[in-house]
Amino acid sequence: MHSKTVLIIEDDPNIVELLKIHLHDLGCKVMAETNGLKGLSLAREERFDLIILDIMLPDLNGMEICRKIRQADRHTPILMLTARSEEIDKVMGLETGADDYLTKPFSLREFIARVKVIFRRNEEQSTVQDGVALSAVISYGGLAIDLDKRRVTLHDARIDLSPREFDLITLLASNPGKSYSRKRLLNLVWGYDFEGYEHTVNSHINRLRAKIEADVSNPQFILTTWGVGYRFNEEL
């Protein structure tokens, strides 16, 4: 595994130094900014394997930084930090494109575990879902999912998806006809059991449908299994 480069955007210097120490122990190269605007500029200029982003920044809040990063960069993982624990913060953090979320104070063991999960997920070039190795391209009814390039096209037109939207469609399309509960999708796609935030899945599914379905009120690809969750249409 090559050395990972991590950007920390956090205004608390004590937290920055603590995270630096433990990231260095993982063999990471670390850059840090306490200013949100400067951090955003650095995120746009350099390539990182992970961005650790505080929500409560004095000049430009982390939600807005996350949105701006995602406008140009759909793939770099973002781990959001905040001192606030309200449910809406967690949902907003995930829905603006963050890959994971930690509420302060958090244990360093949990922080390291989540960083490792993010790195491991990005290292997996050949995608495996539910223990089943997938072919390089999944195709159904004009929809093509290229797993190596993480590219989705519909009738040869590219569809721009966020990392989690791509992971969702890949999981569902790799197991057509299999119904997944919202809680199961959160666990498989985000890698953690975000108890109580299953409706975050609904938002991602709605955005996916808006991008790939000709008629969102009568979807062709992603179907609802009433009382359970969602499934990919096995009859395509």
C-alpha cells in the first residue's frame, strides 16, 4: 500500500496535532490548514487520499467546503468532524458528499478504524459486494457501470455520480432482484451502522433516480420493495 496523503482542515490546533501524530503512525503524509478558505484552495490544488474536514470553521463552514470540493472532485474521501451531535448535522454531512462522520469528542481508536476503512475501500480496485466478485462492467437496459473507471453511462451518455451514489448503484445492480433494507444499505455502502439515519438512503436513492430514470415516478432501474427498502430490477 503506497503512502497516503491526508489533508486536515480543522481550526483547533490541538486536534490537528493529535490527528497528525496518529496519521503519521499509519504512514500517512499530512498537510493541515486551520483556515477554511485556505483549506479549500489546497484541496483543489493538490491530490489527497483523504480529507478530514471540521464542520464548525470560523470563515467558511465545512458543509460549504464539502459542497465546493464535490463540485469538481467526486472521488476523494471526506471524513467530517464536528462538536455538534444533532441528527440534522449528521444527515447534512453525509448528503453533501461526505463519506463518513465523527462527532467530537471521539476516541482515537474509532478515528483510526474509520480512516483504515476508507483507505481499504479505496484500495479495492476489483469491487466486491456481499462477497461476490463483480465483472469489470455491469450493463442493464442501456445503463452501464464501469467498475474500474467508476463511470456510469446511460445510452452512452455519462452520468455524474457522487462516490456514495456510485457505490449504491453498483451494489444494487450487482445483485438484481435482491431487496436491501435502508439500514443494510447504510452498513454496506458507508461501512458503518448509522442507527437512526436510514432516511439518508432515501435522499441518495432519490438523487440516483433523478439522474438515471426517465420517469422517477415510474422507475425502470431502482425499484422500491414496500416495507423493506430497495432493489434493482432483475427483469431488464
